[in-house]
Amino acid sequence: MIASVDHPSNQLSYFPFRFTLGVFYISLFWSAATYSQRSQTSLCAVADTHLKYTPIGLAAGLPAPNRTTEIVVLSQEDKSLHFYNLNKAGSIVLSKSFKPKCAPGVIARSRVDSDGAVEFVVLSANKRSVSIVRKKGGSIVESVISLDSEAERLIVADVNNDKRNDILLFGKGSSGVSTLTGRRDGTYAPGIVLFPELSVSDLKAMDLNGDGITDILLLDWLSNQLVLFYGIGRGIFSEQVSVNLAAEPAELGITEVTKGRKIRVAVTLPEDRRISVFTGNTIGEFKEDWTMTIDGTPVGIAFAHLNNDHLPDLISSTDKGILVFLSTSMTQFSIPTVFGVWNEISSWAVFDVDGDKKEDLVLTDKLAKRLILVSNADYSGFVNWPYQYSVGKSPRGLTASDFDGDGLTDIAVVNSMSSSLSILLNSGNGRMDGQRSVPLPENPLFVKTVSSPRTRKQTLITTHSNVDRIAVVELDEDIRTSNTFTIPTSSNPYVLFAKEDPVNKQLEVLVRNTNPEDGSLALSMFKQIGVGQFIERSLRPNLPDRITALTVDDLTQNGMYDLILVTHDSVSRNSTLSIGLGDQDFNFQTMKSLFAYEDSTVCTRNIISGYVDGDAFKDIVVILGSPRNALAIAFGQGDGTFRDSLEWIEGIQALDDDAFILRDVNGDGDVDITLIDRGRESVVVLYGRSRGVFERPVSICSSAGVTSIRVASLRKYRVQDLILSNTAKGTISLLFDPFTK
């Protein structure tokens, strides 16, 4: 291994004694605290599979009594129907593929005859025909019906009360609702056109008044109305009951009719980015009792029972993710919890896929070509769901701690696109409950757990680098409510360290930031002086060269912060690792250069401090990115001095300091290095042998889409498990004991 040591004469010229700490300034920042009700859990584990085609639609149903749910996905490229099942192991298995006579466009499930099996009704992509697809034995039978006019959507319902399902076809480009009447032999005949004076964007069928005859509830998008038609019999309907809406409606969701003959109706108003909910009764009285403006355009709406309170919950989707609104009363809903397990939804549905009589979520990701199933958080069916959990949109930084005080390690992750903090509580044996979601300021990227002597209250610090903010999130004792306030910072902040003073119970946060003019790094300390009130002390070293990496740690074990940084000399094209020992007033002694090394491409990225070689003294690891792709280790001697040379590990392309862990992961007593290696596209471990010597990197798993990793004991004491946040998938994955050789 090769290393270079700076001579004392070079130290004096590089860091002259006129070096000053920089300009200190004191600013008082105040940001109004926000008190939020933490959302309850609803959806949880994720099973998914990659598709070899672009999905454009789906439907789910039970193909025969006492059989598992079957999911049918429409493909864009081969214009086929693909049939999938979820097996006991939690894997999605392709069982059969079928290519209909006409390219498919829209699909729905239906019971056409009395054999108990579910058939699938497919509207062609050209909108001019409908196919009835049945499974008979080991084969698939299709019958095709031509349409007299084009249609965009369809549902299946008995509208003429002959105990046989009919097909209703409609769309914004059509006049009225066309029908195909079901016949005794399972075939269909063209029927009448219902409501020809209306243009329907969505439609539902139910028996509202209990007379045994189907009623129709629809959205007339031209007149901005919710319209109810009472069925009289034989496909005849009474005069309409109309409810005016605030904007043009798109989709409609309804609950089952209660014993008191009431229903809840949800309507999406995309132009207003709003969802409105009404309560209706048998005489056509509809009252809007809840509405919410959401972040993004709502696409699709459905009621579902996601917990055990017997109140209907609400699900919709936007470009921010799937939104789940849990009922808080007969008429009110919680703020939405965002589930971001997709990139671009082509279709979604609510259905019990694991046989536990609890509703789950089925969806297709058009961009990533995935079929995704998300379990109910209280799942108990025959399926052993994977240890992969849905969180918010674009999860990033992770932290692990016991948040609810039950002695088990829990997980928290920030979601950048849905601006939320997801908390997964460990329910035992490593199984996580569904996310508890806390709203956050815009675009969180990292999260740190505050080092605190308290055990009953948890505080987290989130970093919002793109908007120059950090946020303090205080969770109550049972993780039901949170108190959040933000602190403005300098450009591109990153929280290095946060702790609570054990005496005055106030926070101290160290933040690394960037000078936007030259990219040089600086340091700020935020000390709390009151609720939501902080004083900032900013350290801007007066150095001739740009600081390319910076961190702070107690290297002398005296309880003080020491400053470690790397500067780059553009003339010599060298980088220098330096240290400044700190005192209790956050002052630093004159900077002392430790090592210089060739860095012509300025590839030094990060500094990590921690225990590397197993002794009682903290060490320093410098991460060099492309094209050098190496780690440089300075072994500490406990007094701010280091061994005579740097130790180099070549061929490592570490992602960043949020995906780099110094810990004994295999229980052999030697510290190991676990990191995301961009070159290998995997999470790798460099197992320690002794005294800071490491074996060649071993790949643990793929790092595709993974942006942050943590190691913690989730189910067995002292057995280290791996936690991954997958930004592309919107999931947290757990690998139990992956490090044992």
C-alpha cells in the first residue's frame, strides 16, 4: 500500500499561523411549529414481478370457487392477456397467456353464467368490439361482440333485472350508455341506449332503495353533475336526481349500500385537484360532507376497508403516489398517507389477493414494467409476504432506532417526492407494520436520529438540501402525533451530527453546507434556545484552497468536536487531509495538515469517521470517487495524531456517506465496511481480518434503485440485518443475517 506524508515545512506554508477560524455570526431563526396527527397504518408488504412488456390495464378475480385470486394484465407490445397468481411463498407466477382476436384496451371481471367462475370482459383498443374471455378446463375460450358505436369504458351489471349480467359501455366521447344484454346461454345481444342526452365519464350500478332493481349513479362531465337514476325494471329508469359539482368530474367511487339504505360517494375533480365525498339516501338527497384539495391531479377513486374500524376508507392516486385516506368518523378522513411503489401507474384496483378477506392493492407500473401487489397491513392469509414494505414516493435516507420504546428496532425513512417521513414499527421477528406517515417540508433527502438520553420521546432531524432547510421532527411517546419545525440554512445542507444536551434538554445540530460560488464546504452549528428557536454559529475557514470534504467528530475522546477536512490545491493538484482540534466553545486550534495525496481530478468526495481497526481510537476514511475509486484510511492514535501513512483500498466506487457503514456485521470481532458500490452495482462488504486489513469486496445484493443502507438487529440480538431504501421501487427491503459466511 502506498501513502504520502506531508513534511512539517509544507504544513507551515500550506496552513500559515495567520489561519483564522473564520467569520462567526449569530442569527436567530424562527419557524412556526406544525402539529400533525400521524397517519395510521393501512397498506404494508409488497410482492412484485418484472414484466417483459408494457402493462396497460389489469383486472382481478376468483377464476373458480376456493381458488386463489387471478390477476390479468393487458400488454401493449404483444396485445395479449397474461394471467398471474400469487403463491404461498409470496411470488407472483405467470400461469397462462392468451392473445385475443382484437388488441385489448380495457378489461373488467364478471360472472357471465352460473358456474361460479369469473370471466373477463375486454374492450378492444379500437373501441369497436368486446371480448368475453372464459377459462374452460386448461384452455381459454373467447367470444367477440361488435359494437355499433365506440366506447371508452365499461362495467358489468344487471340493468334489466333478469338475474343475468349485462355490459354497459360509455365514455366522454359517447352519447349516453350503450348496453349489451346478457342472454340465458351466456351470449350477448345489442340492447338499448340509456341516457342518450348525457356524456358520461364514470358510472356505477347498485340497488340504493332496496326494491331489488338496479339503480344507476353517474357523472355527467358536460354539465358538471352527479346524477342518480332509479331503476323501474326491464332497463327502464326514472327521472334523474342531479347534484351540481364545483368543477368537471372524472371518476366515481361508491360504498356498499348500508342497512339504513345510505351510501357514500366520492368524486374526483381533476381541474381543481380536489376530491369531494357525499352521503346519499334512498330519496336522492346528497350532502357534501368532506372535501380535500390534494397535491397532484387525482386519477381514479375507490372506497376500501383497510383497517378494523368498519368505516370505509378512501384510495386515490396522483403523480405523487397512491393516496390513502383513513376514516376518522362516519363522514371525515385523515390527511392522506402516500404510498409510492410505482413510477407511472397504468391501472390499479382494490382486491383481496391473499385470501384473508382483507382488501389489498393491485397495480401496474407502466414505466418500470412491474406488476405490484401491496398487502393489507393486518394481513393474515395463506401468503408469506416478502420482507419488502411500501413507503412514500421516492424513499431516500434511512435511520433505525426503537421509536416506540418496546425494545425492538424500528425503521424511519424520508420520502423525497411525497415529502413525508415513514416510520415502520417492528412487531416482532423482524416483521414491520405498515408505515406511519408524518408530513415534512419539501424534498427531504436524509434523516438522522438525535442522540438523546431520553427514552420516551424521539426526535429526528431531516435534511432538505434542495431547498436549504433542515427540519426537527418530535414524535410523541406512542408515535401518534408529531411536532415539526424547520430551520433555514446555507446552501446544500447535510446534517453531520445531532444530539440533545442532557442538562437543558436542548438540541445541538452540526450541518455541513456549500458555498454556491466556488463549491467550498463550510460548517454551521445550530444550538436550541427555545421551542423552535435556534442560534447559528457559522464556521467559514479562511483557507487559500477549496474544501472538498468535511466532517466533525470527537477524535481525542474529550467530549469536544474536532474538525476534519480535505482541501485541494489546484497548482500542485494535490489534496490534503487536515485536522483542527476543538474546544467546548466550538473553537478550533490552528489546522494541522496530516497527509497529502495526488488528486489531479479533484475526486475526493466524503470523509467518514469511526472505528476501523478495532482499537479504542477513532479513525478516518476518505472516499475518492471516479476516476480514482478508492478509500484512504488514516488510523487514529487517540490524541489527534495518526499513524505515519494512509492505507489505500483501491477499486471501490462508494456512492456517498449515507450509504457507507463501519461495523462488525458478521460477529467475528473485526470491523467491516459495508457500502453501495456504484461500479459493481451492488451492496458490498469488505470483511475485516485484523488491525484494519480487509478482504476483497463481497457482493451481498443488487443496489439497483437503492440510495441508502443501514445495518441493525431487527429480529435476533447481535445478528446484523441489512435495510435498503429503494428509491426506484418506493420500498424498504430487509435482508436478515446476509453477512454470515
